[in-house]
Amino acid sequence: MRVLLIVNPSSGRGKTKKLLPQLKELLANHSVHSLEYVESRSQDDLVELAASATKDGYDVVTAVGGDGTIHYVLTGIVKTLIQEKNNKKTALGIIPLGRGNDIARTLKIPTDPKTACEILLAGKRQLTDVAYTGKNFYIGVAGVGFDSEATKLANETKLKGGWLPAVFVYGYSVLRALIRYKAKKVKITYDGGIYEGKIMLAAISNGQAYGGGMFITPIAEVNDGLLDICILKEMSKIKLIINFPKVLRGTHLGHPYIEYIRTKKAEVESIENTLELYGDGEYLEETPLKIEILKHCLPVIIP
């Protein structure tokens, strides 16, 4: 088995680089035919390294870092699997050493390095869905509305480099985003229906959580061939703040201001100004959007 670990040295506030010697020690005694490491220099480099390894026929290409690292590595893998018709030989491996680790959370991959390494080398391959916009791929959650504005603020905030957990940084950013946010009028077309109205946010998901453990689409499954859409309708900011803890627990689906949809594809149009789509914690593109699910297009190593 040929395994490549693509290490993002800046991920997790530099935690990944510090833990690299430990990872090498943990993996050293396993009977792997070929185990190689490479450090990335940029987001584009992550994509290119993953694409090159997939073309070269590695059995597992592993993202060592956070959700952003996983996002760019899987982009390189999936693009190449589709272009090269490599028959899904190359699987995505994950050692989650970022801050939020929401993709790993959905896939039930623990953040303990020792356990994650054991799963990487002894886990099972699962064919997983990936969402596709026509330009970008993502495996977790993407959103438009105040949650995307909060993600942008969370990525920029000085607190990001501190000791606070990701969910607190994101929660703080949500409060900042809410101060200036006004509900946006959108049109969302999905299999068999249309939603049109003002929203606080719309999450279009393959995974379950974002923001460091906020289960916005708690019943989503990464291999069911469906997108889960959670729409939070226009509501007062006070009501939103009061009900926000339900999102952390994933108990918000029965709320009267929630519309929950499952579909194979979706189109999102903003009736007023364009909206930004953030997916896997990264900026992707602006509305209008067409998003579809690519069923079982990516093998992933899971417990």
C-alpha cells in the first residue's frame, strides 16, 4: 500500500508542524509498503500535490490538518479521479489536526493523533458523496447568509490564533455578523419544489456540522446521494440568539422558523444583492449557484 501524507504546517495554529515528529513515530512501525510525507506551501499547492499523487496511483492520499486542508486535498483527488477515470483507486485519508475538525466529526474520525493514525492504516474504505457547484467541490457544509458572513469574520478574527475553541470563535463571529446583518430574499429551487422568501441563512450540506461543532444539518449522511438544506427564515435577532444553542445540539429541526429539505440538486438565487457561499470553512463563490451531489465519487478511510 502506498500512502502519501500531505501536511499543512500552518494548520491548527502551527499544531500540525509541532506534531509531525510524533506522527512519523506513530506510523513508523506499521507494515506499509510506502509511506511518504510532503509539506504544502499554499492552498493551490495542496490541490496540486493531491492531484499529482492521485495520477501516480497512490492508494491513500492523506490530509494532515484542518477542514481547509481536507477541502483542498479532496478537491485535487476528486478532480483527478474524474479526469483520469482512475476507477476510485485513490482514497482520502484524514488526520484531523485543525481547529474546527467538522469534516472529521461527521466521519467519526477522532482528533487523537494515535487513534487517527491507526484508522488511516487499518480503517475501511467508504465511498462518499461530494457536493459540486460546477466550479468547486466540498464534502461538509456550505452556507449563504449570516453564517457565511460569520465564517468570513471567524477566518479573519484575531481570536483565531488564541486558545479559544473553534465553536467559541465562531459564536463570537456570529454575534458580530448579526449586528449588521439584514435578512436576504432568495429563491431556492430543489427537486419538486421552490422556496422563496427572506432568510437568515441557508445551509446546503453533505455533512452535518460547521463552526467547530454546530450541527446545522444533523441528519445528513455523507453517502446517501442527497443534499440536506436547512433554511432559517427571517426572524428577530433576539429570537435567533435565544434559539442558537439548539443548533449546537442539532435539536432545531422542529422549530417553526426552520425549513428542512432533502434533494439531489439545488439552485440558489439572491433576489437582491449577491451572496457569498462558504463551504468546508473556505470561500467558494457567489450566487447564483447550482449545486449537485456526486454520489459515491470519493473513497474515504473511516473507522
